[in-house]
Amino acid sequence: MTQDEFDINPDNIKNINLWEKIKSNKKKIWIYGDSYSFPTSHSVFTQEYYSKLDRFDSRCHADKFWFDYIGDDRKLIPIILSKGGHSNSWILRSILRTMKYWTTEDEIYIGHTYPHRIEIPMNNDFERISNQISSIDLSKEYPWVDDFYESWIFSPNCQMEFWDNLNNIVDFGHSNGFKIKSWFWGNYFHKLETFKTLTNGEINDDHPSPKGHFDLYNIIENMSWGDTSEIFENYNPRVDGLNFHERNNLIISFFKKNKLS
């Protein structure tokens, strides 16, 4: 196996077991996205812990995520190529590295993320620039980063490019017989139970609880093949902890006027 075969993700994940799954002849479910497309869990949150909570739902399991329900329903092998906090550009690069292994018997799910996330190539790697860049050392080492990020976040061309690129892949894949769809969790955040709401803040985490993942499974399952993502009216970058507070209204206004489709 060559070095290039290991480089399945933009940040050069080296995972032999994952490659064995990719190269197998079994039907697969491909999952791309950020933390909402990743098995996010907590060490304290076991099934025993969950079963003792007032809002316990017996249909749900602490170790099952939306893609597990889909994969289990149709006996698909999960290929998880997602990572928390990363950008649409990163998701796009993950797809471009691996889409040659898709088959028309597989299912492909692309989870868009918030458009203001970005990575910048530095020191032969990609440095993730978060929405809190004004408080991190990177902006001290590279004074241009703050200005670049603020300019980038308001750039229609840059904001829409990667989003549209992902939707173009869905359109292309669907038109060529692939079972493929995309979605954006920011449109459903307000509908999903989170760890925070489930535990009354004992676990301070806004990712979906087991019930949230079960509901998300039903939302995604009911989407049609070929569905592409857009930002609805309830989009609010405050949910993603945006640090440029004085610009929030401008950012929200920008996306509502320029709905991505």
C-alpha cells in the first residue's frame, strides 16, 4: 500500500483498518461533515447513565448516531470521513480524496458545516482558523490572520464557493446513479434535543443527545436522494460561538439575503 493510499483526508489520517473497509466489496455508508457527522460522545454518558435520566427514550442508545441507524437498517459498513469543527473546504477535500471508491450500491451523506469555518495552509499543514481567532496565539504570530478572516467571512465568492462545490458533487453523483444527499445541521439545531437539555446542563454540550441523533436520523432518512443543502431563515452563527459579536447582525443578514442552494 503506497503512502498516497493512506492520505485519505486532508490532514493525512493514516488508518489501515479504515482502508481495509474502503477496499472491501461490502456495501458502505460514506459520512462526510463536521462533529454532527462524527460519533461524538462523553465518557460519563453510558447507557446506564442515560437510562436513569427523566428524558430517557428506550428507542435510542448512547452509542448510536444518526448514521448508525441508517447503516444498521440496510447492513452498510460505515466509512466515517468527518471531523469536528472543520470547514466546508476540508469536507470537500475529503470527498475529492475518496469519491473514486464510491459505488452505486453505497449511500453517501454530505453534512455541510457553518460557512465561516476555514483552514489556512501553514508550515506544510492546514491550520484550522476558528471563530475565536482573536483570542488565540495564531493571530499574534501572524498579524494578518485577523484581517484576512474578517474579510473572508463577508466575501460572497468565498462563502458560497465551497458550499456550492459540495452541492455540485451531490448533483453530479445523483445524475450518475449514486445514492447521495446533503444536509446542514444548522437548519435543524433548534429541533434536536442536546446533551445540555437532556441533562439540565450537567453535561454542557450542544451536540445531539441519543434522542437528538434518533430524530436527526429520521430527518435525514426522509430527505430525497439528490437533495442539496441550503441555509434556511433560522440560520444563526451565534450558535457556533462567533466571537465577532458586533458583526453578528451583518453576518445573519448576509446569509438570509444570499441563501445558499
